[in-house]
Amino acid sequence: MMGGMDPHRHPRQFLLDLHAAAVASVSAAKCLPRHLPAPPVNGKTVVIGAGKAAAAMAQTVERHWQGELGGLVVTRYGHGADCRHVEVVEAAHPVPDEAGRKAAARMLEMVQGLSEDDLVLCLISGGGSALLALPADGVTLEQKQAVNRALLRSGAPIGEMNCVRKHLSAIKGGRLALAAAPARMATLLISDVPGDDPNVVASGPTLPDPTTSAQALAILRKYGIEVAPGIVQRLESGELETPKPGDPGFARNTCGVIATAQDALEAAAEYARAAGIAPYILSDCIEGEARDVALVHAGIARQIALRGQPFAKPCLLLSGGETTVTVKGKGRGGRNAEFLLALAAALDGHPGIHAIACDTDGIDGSEDNAGALYGPDSLVRAAQQGLSTRTTLDDNDGYGFFEALGDLVVTGPSRTNVNDFRAILIL
């Protein structure tokens, strides 16, 4: 084994180190510098941005930028970074608050009145939809908060959620870019969405929006989410329509995705190979109910453990993406804790199978943990404390289950975000 923790002797620590290596590989400090655009010759540089990685991205820009700059980025509470020239505002996520609304309004005003000689450098990462919360005319912050809460509980995939968010916003869905025209705009993205579509990350504030008001309305109706009659009327009439591809206001825009879930999975695979474990990346863009995704992963893991198919053990299964949880209980738990709890129930203590599931931003849902760990002894230890996986799943309380076992993974904010990271070690 070429350094690192021996996965056979210390599987738990191996998985923790594996996760840390994956997250480090998609940090702003590692990924951003080589993507920086050329500074303007005559004009000024304005840095704006939103997301859980926005402050770390701004800090990295400051360390590598040749020339003067200033600006404003908004990030989640606790995800800030020390910047000298770019102001960092912290706001609420996943439900927006007044701090986010004020920051978005200031950002929109900051990019207006620029010239063709100026450059707007926009730093976008996951979480930007909630953090960049400037309701459209006729929509209140309270209404946006209510829609956000309902969408989060509905089990809707991120693409559908962001379609609605774009159409209720005065800044997302490309509106921020149009406000900055005719300045040159360069958008750099850390992707947290399956498929890495830049239009979906943070609801695409600087990119044209191919979705429509009619689609947004259909999504609200699909999940039974009630909104004010006035909002429905404006969606139906097209008043809240977003700027579309082909709009000349986007002519001087460039966009680059600088870090993805695939990058994190590749880094984890490299780490595993160095430890003598064969890695297999199942997918970087898995979606669906967390507990359903867990059943599929468990089935593959058991087939390997029992029959050596489709891979021989020892091996490591890796996957990323963004699962969802349709909340029905009153427990605490993010989608990664829910995945791992359902995985534990399906594996039923099968020997030699260990797993970790974490959100790469360090926050699983809205809790203080990144995720959790599972081992062959997890269910025995849970039973000793009177815990049932089925009852806990019914209450959506993955956090409580793994907290009782001492198996939460608590890293603090990572200041990056490529969404779910799952690794199943089969020895």
C-alpha cells in the first residue's frame, strides 16, 4: 500500500480520509486559478458571486489576480472567508432571508452602468439560489420563503426547484447578466447539480434560461404547492418569463465549469488505488429518493460480497449526484443520512461492507454534520440502544440514528460543493 490508512485494518478511517481527499480535490484553491480570465486592459474588474463556495472562490481570486478589483459575494452563514477587496456577506440557506435579499439587491445595482471595457467576474456555486434571493416585482420574500420550504419537502429534483426559483426572481435566470451588459462577463462555476448544466447551478443568474413560466407553473401544480393567485396569473401571462438563449445581452458572456462531482469521484478513485483497493465509479449524477438509491447500492454491494459479481472484492463503489427526501416524519436528517440509514437496513449487518455518505459542502441538508458512517456492526450497536432502522426511517431521522451511534461525520463547512459523495467499501 502506498501510504494512507490500511482499509483492511482501519476501514472507518480509510473512508474518512477518502472523503477528505475527494473534497480537497474540488476546493476553490485547487481548481480556480487556472480558469481565471485575462484582466481588462482599460476597464475595472467587479467580482460578484453567490453560493457555499463563493467566499473561498473570491479569496482565491484575490490571491491570484493581477490588478485592482472589488465587489461583493454572498455565502451561507459560517461559510465566509477573509477577503481584502471583495465584500463577503453571509445569509440563510436553504430558505432565504432578508440578508440574502439585501445582498442580491446591492449586487444587481453594482453591475449596472458598466462599460464595454469593464469585466464582471461572477463566482457561482451550489446554494446560490437561496442566497441570491431577490423576489420579482409583485412577489414578497415571505412568498418565496414559503415556496422554497414547500419545494424542499416535496422531493422535487434540483432542476425543477430551480425552474420555479428562476421565474419568481428579479436576478436569477440570466437577469443579473443582462443588468451588467455591455460589460464583459466571465462566469466560473463549481457544479452541484447532476449533469453539470450551468443553467441549473444556483438558478443560472448569468445565463439564458431555456425553461418557461408554463413549466414553472406545472411544477408547482405537480407537487400541490399553493401560491398567491397574483403569482399564478403572472406566470400564466408570461410577465415573469426569463431571458432566453439568443438574447443579445448575453453576447459578451463566457462560462466555465471548474469543479464537478466527477472530479471528486476521480480523486477518491485515485486515493483508493494507492491503498490497493480497486475503485468503480457507478455514476456522478444519480438522482431519486435517497432510500430507493440506497436499495440499489445495497443490492450491488451484496452481489459483490456474495458472488464476486460484477466486481471482485476487495473493491470500492463510488457515486455522486443529488438524491432527494420526501419528508413525512418529524426527525432530523439530511439526504445522506437517509441514504445510509436505508443502506444499513438493506444490508442487515452483512459482514465486510462499510460505507460513508456525505454532502461535500460539509452540511447534510440543514444539519451540522456532513453525513455519516456505516459498518457491519451498526445495527447491533443500534439494537443495544433500542433503535430500529424501520422506525427511524419512517420518521426521517437518520441524523438521530447515527448521532446515537457516534457515527456522524462532522467536518464543518468545506467552502466548496459538488453535492453527494457516497463510497461503499467491500472487503
